Amino acid sequence: MRKNLVLAGGGHAHMMALAQLSRFVEKGYSVTVIGPSEYHYYSGMGPGMLGGTYAPEEIRFATKHLVEKNGGAFKLGSVVHIDAGTRTVHLDTGEAVCYDVLSCNLGSQVNRDIVTGDMKGVYTVKPIERLIAARTQILSVGKQKSIAVAIVGGGPSAVEIAGNIHRLVQSPGIQPAVIRILTRSTVMPHHPAGVRSRALASLKNRGIEILEDCRIQEIKTGLVVEPSGTRHTFDILFLATGVKPNPAFKRSGLQTGPDGGLLVNRYLQHKEHPEIFGGGDCIYFEDKPLDKVGVYAVRQNPVLLHNLMASLEGTQLIPFKPQEDYLLIFNLGDGTGIFHKRWIRFGGRLAFKIKDAVDRKFMRTFKAFET
């Protein structure tokens, strides 16, 4: 009987496994890929797509097409429960998929607990499809009236979203917009002062308001309420309050880390169930907690590819060794960026050109497997 490999999620950490899926099929393994969409969007280019630098089709991979082209099966749906005892993955569609080896790349989600009303006019920064919908609404409403846009959060996502919205509302026929960042402390508080000062200067120079020391109590339809009673109105709001791992692992009773991510060892393998692997934002790396940045998911690609095949064949696994530092470049939306690696920091057009070149190369590399 053929062994079944299931890839839950088509995200960054699974890109090499998807690209080389035919290797598994040629060895006689059955491969099923589960995803909430037929496409996977590259989050690093999401803010740029919102601002109009990139079209949606430029920043996405055709997951379903790639899987079926290489002999696998694609299941459209989201994972709601993993039964490790019976080795079965349950989907929100009611379907169940059996596995011998399972790899999870379920990503992360933005906390929406402070939203007490409906989600009308409220957009989370993940999944990227929400940014596509937000872009459409901003362009539609912005032609009729001046709109108020609020971004809740102060991290890199909030900065990139604010800057790219400013670019978007410069589109012909769009009326002037008021853009406000509502943050608990300041923008990018966990980054070096040189990065933070550049971000602040860029936003303020374009008239983007930064309201610091905001304690958000709740978000209703069109209204942000602070405990003090202070209220902020909005037409469109973006939630950029940080991310948390997919809740499916806790719901399934699988051992997780403090943040709810699937607990994995240095082989990206679950400790209690060695036939389960994981990568990207949905895991908690036991040896060293990892920042929620895409570079780790990308670097986990070859390790997951090797270890999934090794697990199926009963051969030796290899460890994932996260780098001590990594490159970060932030897209400020106006053709400039902020470059940061170790002690090297600079802003301007060169920073964005480097980011654009790196991102486009990443897309070309994996899009090539679709043809």
C-alpha cells in the first residue's frame, strides 16, 4: 500500500517540496496538498501590491496548478483538526485526509479579539487576499469622498501598510485621505533607533498621523474606542497587531509552544508524533524561539524537503540551523525603503531597489516551476 504524504498549506516553507513534488510521486508516494486558496501569495510583496507597485498576479504562486501538474492531489479547504492517533487531517469542508507523513505550513493569523462589531471595513494584514479586497474598497470609496483610514498596530506591517496606502490614494480620481496609525507605544519599538527614526520621518513627511500611547478597548463598525473614552472614527481599518500561529494545533491537542505554535525539534519534527513536521509561522522551534519573519520559512525549505523524503524512506534526518541574523528591508510605499542587517542601516531608493530585486528573483525562481 502506498504511503501518503500530506502538505497542509502551500506557504513559503513548502515551496521546494511543491516544486519537487514529482520526486515523491515518482518514488510511488501519494501526495495531497491542502490549501485555503488555489494560490499562495508572497507576503513580502503584499504591501507593495496594496500600494499598486505590483499586480496581484505578480506576487502569487499557482499552487493548485503546480500540484496537479506534478501528479499530486489538491484539496481546497482549511485544516480545522488533526487527529494524530488515526493520522487524519479534517478540513472545514467536512473532508478527511489520511497521512503517513504530515507537514504543516498553516501560517499565522492576526488577533481579531478586539473587534466587537462586524468586520465591515476592517481588514487584517493576513491573509494577503484581504489586502486585495481592501485595495478595491479604497479605490471605490475614495472616488466618492475623502476617507479616513486607520491602522492599528505599530510594527513593520503597520508602517508598510500606511506608506503604501498613501501611495494608493495618490491614484487619479481619488480624493485626499486621512491616514492614522494607532499604536500602543511608538512605531517599530523593537527595532534599532536608526530604523525607527527613518520610518517616523518618512511617515510624518507625507502627512501620515501617528497617535502613540493608544490603548484600544474595542473596535466597532467605523469606530475605535479607548478605555479613556477617546474615540477614533474610520471608513477603513487595518489590523496589524501582530500574528499568532494557527489555532488548529491547540484545538487538536497537539503539544505546542507558549505561543500556540506546533512544538518542533531541530529536525522541524513534532516531539510526540515524529511523523508530523512543520515550518514557517505556525511552529514553535524548541531550540530557539524564532521571529515571525519570512526568511526562516524560506531557509527551512531544503530541510523540510529532505526530512519529508527521509521520513517516508526511513533514512537520516538533517537539522535546521537558524542563522543568527538576517536581512530586513521595509517597503515605505514611495519608492524608498529601509535596509537593516547587523550594524548596516540606510534608507532611500537604493534600499527599495534591493528589496524589489530580491523579491522579484524569489518569485521568478518558483514561478518557473509552474510552466
